[in-house]
Amino acid sequence: MYCSECTAEIRTRLSKVEGVVEVLVTNYVETSYGIAQVFYDSKEVTPDQVIAKLGSPYWATLIEDKDPTREQLLQRHTAKSSWRKVIIILIQLVQMYT
């Protein structure tokens, strides 16, 4: 993910998924990798469905989140709903536009 356009495109694509509440994307300048934190409603969408919506030219995989405080923090700052979840996705740009 070489530029802010990739970050914006990923945020736009994932934000359109029914059940996604918020998307935060961090790109690593001069590499093809980035990280997305996706906050979602587990009653409406699964992590696999979120990743599937990313599409070409991006490749994505779920990173297991070992931080138990992340979801607690999310619930504290939202409606304290147990159905709100967060996933961390590693994203790679797999082809460059010329």
C-alpha cells in the first residue's frame, strides 16, 4: 500500500459492508502492506464476509487479536453492546497499477 489512495479505497470498500461500524487503516509507506482495524456488528456480518468484500487488487488475512482490552474498550465507548466486535486484518497490495 504505497499511497493514501490505497488507504482511502480500503476504508471505502470495507465501510460499505452491511454491519461495519468503523474502519481504521494504517499503511506502511514504501511497502505493500497495511493493517485495518474493522469494528463491526457480529449479528450482521462475519469476519470472513468483511475480508471477502475487500477484493482485487488486495489480499487480506485475519490476524488474531491477542489484546483482550481492545473489545472491552470498544464496548465502553459505544452502547456497551456485546455484539460489537473488532478484527485486525493484514492487507497486501498484490499488483501495482502502471
